[in-house]
Amino acid sequence: MSQKKGQINIELSDEISKGKYANLAMIAHSSSEFVIDFIQLMPGVPKAKVNSRIVITPEHAKKFSLALNDNISKYEQKYDEIKDFNELPKFPLDINSQQ
């Protein structure tokens, strides 16, 4: 099979294709990177779990933000407006890093 010039083949393994559930995200940054932790927080469970940590460059963080905003706009046009939280729920978070 010939590959079109400039086309990138992206491999998606069976394990990754299953996805990970997250209902909380925390973002930190330095001058050279953004770190996004996707967290699963379950009601009644005193411990939350970071399911995935993604590290990206500032340029890719900005592209990601634009793409996410574009997709949210398309979603709201098709389905309905996503309601904003007037105030985000306050969770007492204690972040422990296992080294």
C-alpha cells in the first residue's frame, strides 16, 4: 500500500483503545511543558487515582486547547449547551507521588 505524502499512520493498541475514565483533571506547567493529570474520583472513596499523565509542549497545549474548544462548540450545537458550574466543587486534595 502506498502512503500519501505527509500522511502519518497512527497506531492504536487494543489496550489504549479501551480508554481511561476521568472526572477530574489537574494541570501544572513550567516554562517548557504542560503536565495534565487525568484523575478518577469516586464518591465515598477517600482516595483518588491518577489514571493518566500527559506531558506536552506549550505549543501543543495551545493547539489542544483550541481543538478542545472547537469540539465543545460542535458538541453544543449538536446536543445542548454544557452547563457551567458556578463554583467548582471543593475537594481536599492530598497529592502523594510514589517515587
